[in-house]
Amino acid sequence: METFKVVKRDGREEPFIREKLVTALVKAGAEVKVAREIAQRLEERLRVKEAVTTREIREMALEELRRHDPEAVENWLFYDRAVKKRR
């Protein structure tokens, strides 16, 4: 099955890999089952696009995660600020 491309912050493109998103969600504190459900829903929503930015994926993931685990959202945002130097 052909998947869509992810446009990284530096402009590089790579295929979408669901497990990368699952890993990020689990590291933020989501349960594995919830992380897999979120990643699957996002993949289904994004599959109609040819390419999507990491920012779009991040925002959609945080929106979904907020419904399931607000504390995990805070963990994700803390990691972005502390490690990735994002605001």
C-alpha cells in the first residue's frame, strides 16, 4: 500500500511510518493501545494527501491526545520545549 510523504522541518521528505508516531505518543505517556488508535486515525485522515508536514501531524496528534490523556499532551509539549527547543 502506497503511503503519503512527510515533509520534515528541514524540507526533506520521507514516507509516513505509523510506528514513529506511536512511539512519540507512548513517550509522551499515552498507553500503547491509545497511541496505536490515534496513529491509525491520523493515518486514515491523512492518506488522502500526497504530502503532510510534521507540524500538521504534531497538531493533529496533540488534538487527539488531548481527548484521551491531557497529561500526556503536557509531557509532549515539555519535551518539545526542553529538547527540541520549540515553543
